[in-house]
Amino acid sequence: MTDQTVPSETVPSETVPSETTADLWAAIDALWTWLDTDQPIGGREGMALCMLKLSEEVGEVAQAVIGATGQNPRKGVTHTWEDVQGELCDVVITALVALRTLTPDTREVFGRHLERVTKRSLGPASP
């Protein structure tokens, strides 16, 4: 296995505007409402299917990485690192919508968990 680095153009060089945070949670609520309204299977089974959607999205990340690195000799390079970024965003969105399926307090639950993980990983003096 060779050590491959991600091309530097895929690393963000600017910070996310603060209004994006509010827009994120509004978008997650809107997506959840849309999906919940049009969901053909409800209840516990529908919730389980929402969680399984994450596996599908993670598989698409794997497919994009394999395609970006040309690891499939039959197909060669089929994706870009920008494709990988998009697929990773799909995973994040799907995870947040799945979390919203479990609780209407998605923002607070995620914020508390992120704080715990950050402190555990970076120590108590972390932001």
C-alpha cells in the first residue's frame, strides 16, 4: 500500500461563515420534514431504514475514494477528490437527518456530544 496524500486543493482554506451554522440546522429540519412526510414506511422500521441509509452513503464515499485513486484496474480513475468531498457531505447530512429522526433536539444533542468528544480528544482546555 502506498502513502497517498490528498491533493492540497481539496483542503479548505477559509472558515465557514457563522450564518452557515443556523442554515445547517434549518436545512436538516427541512430535509427531515420532507423525508418524514413522504416516507413510505413509518414507525420503527422506517427509523431503522433511515439509519441504514448511512451505510449506503458511506459505501459511496468508499467508491469515490477508489475511483479517485484509480485503485480498480478495470475502471481506472472514475472520480475526483471533489466527488469524495461531496460524498462525505452526504454522509454528514444523512447522519444529521438520522439524528433528527431520533430527537427534535438535534442541535443540542450534537453540540453536547461534539463538546464531549472534543474535550476527550483535545483535553479540558479545548474550545
